[in-house]
Amino acid sequence: MIKSVRALSIPCFFHTYAFTNMAVTKRALSPAAETSVADVKKPKPAAKKKTTWEPFDPSLPNNMVFPTKFDIPPKPPGTIKIVSYNVASLNACIKKGFNTYIDAEDADIVCVQETKVNQPISTAVNDKVYKYRYWSFDEKKGYAGVAVFSKFKPEKITYGIPEFEKTTKGRVISLTFASFVLIATYVPNAGEKLIRLPERQVFNSHMERYIRSLQKEGKSVIWTGDLNVAHTADDLARPETNQKSAGFTIEERTDFSKVLKASEEDPSLPGLIDTWRYFHPTQKGHYTYYGYRFKSREKLMGWRLDYFTVTPDLLENVVSSEIRHEAWGASDHVPLVLTLKDVQIVNE
């Protein structure tokens, strides 16, 4: 409570107020100086300069229409060639030139993902060339779907991930050949706002377990397909703005890293090798997917979502791992090609 207020005679510019036993001194300011701090305009920060996107490798093709002709050299003698291609609707891809590419590539095995069909398509490939054709369909009409076309008959065909077949129907086909097991895969997308990320993580866990089980059996493994993950910041154009985007979340990248490292449960089982990155350890700007929006293809602004990974014992057999950059337009993905030497496809 205020006990008294006493007016004092003091030097100019000062006034003293006594409140209880505490003295507060306040300097009188000139009218000009009494302007409120809030009234003083702070300098505006300099506007950030807008940066124009520049491709990491402007020498790459950025054609907006699927080529009508391909100039692909024949494979070296004694090698086999495997293709992986997300066709983003096989029927639509066929209409835009799928067969032109398949005939020009002349691969020994072709793995396609996201077929979006629920029954085999007779016009997909030349059945006289690819005598062995395997299809796996999703229960949902026009959704997911994988297929493998081969010139050689595999020893065994497995649909889905063992012990997890129902959930992985239409996403995984495994072909067992004499020298390796080929796992052709279309990994689920985490979805808009990551709504399916938990489901995706369950899939990742079962897939790693399946690969490790084959390794324990002494099998060499090739895991390929649209794996729906950009593993590092070098595998997409805009990593800084996609930290929480499907395909680049820390959860998805961590799960993929687990497969590329020795097994946590059994360190004697080595990690698989990302073959394209092995041959191009520092390369940026080489992508396998360019969305149709925002002129992504024209700008060469994409994601590397498709892979050929192999167990280390097969690395010495890998001649090349390539991205067919020019083959864009029939799908929003481009094909990948793995060439192997000194491998046995069928037992004699």
C-alpha cells in the first residue's frame, strides 16, 4: 500500500516518487525521444533471392515423348540381361510404345511393376521370345500388380512374401534360377500424408526377413523393382523440401539401409549392394522417376526409386547397372538394366 507521496525540489530533468521505502528515479526525455519503441520502424530483412532450378547433369535426355526407336547395343557374349520397369499401367504403357522398347532391349528377363491389371495380357510381350510369363494380381481391381517375362524356365516360382502372402499379393514374384533367386517387387507407397507408412514398415520388415532367410539357405539374391525409396539426399532433386514426403522419410530410408547392411540379428549375413550406386558413388541427378506435374521431366527434376540390389557374392558377376534415361514417356518411370556374366540360369 502507498503510504505517502512527497513532492521534492530536485535538479532539472528529474522527478522522484517515493513508494513505501523504495525510490524510483525516472529521467525525463525530450518530446522527440519519447517516441515509443514500437513506433520505430525496423529495417525489413533483405528479400531472399529466388533460385532457378539447375539440373545436376544437363547432358541427360529430357524428352517429353516416348521414343519410337532405340539404339541399344547388343549385350556382350556370355552375359544375361535383366530389366526392371515400373510401367504405371501396362495397358497404357503398351499403347505408348512398351513393346518397341522391349524388342530393342532384348533382355533375357523382364520384371514389370504396377501393371494395374487383373488378368494376363496376351500382347504384353512376344510369347515366342518370352515363353515363361508369370503374373501376380492385387485383389483390388486396377491396383498394383507385378509380372515377370523370361526366356528361361525358373526352377521355382514364389508369389508374395512367404508367410505374408495375403498382404503382398500383387507385389512380389520370386524366380529361383540355378545361380540366384530373383525377387521382383513393387514396394507399397507410404501414401499422401504418410497414411500408409505403418503398413509400409510392416512390409519392409517382412521383406528383409525373407531376403535373410534366402541368405541363410546359401542363396545368391537379386532384389529388384520399384522399391519406392530415395535412399540418400543424392537420390532426389529436392531433398530439403521432401523430408516428410513418402519415399524419403527417415523411417523408409532406415529400413532400406538395414537391407544394405549386415543383418542385425545375424551379422554373418552381409548387406545387399545397390549396384547402380556402387558404380556411380557420387553421381547426382540420375533419376528413375519423373512425375507428370510441374514439368519435372523437362526440368530433369526426379527421384531414384528403382533398384537392382545384389548379395555381395554376385558383385563380381555384375558387368553393368544402367538407367535407360531416354525411355521416358510410356510411364512416369524409366527402365533399369542389369547385365551379369558367368552366371548359370538353368541346371544342365
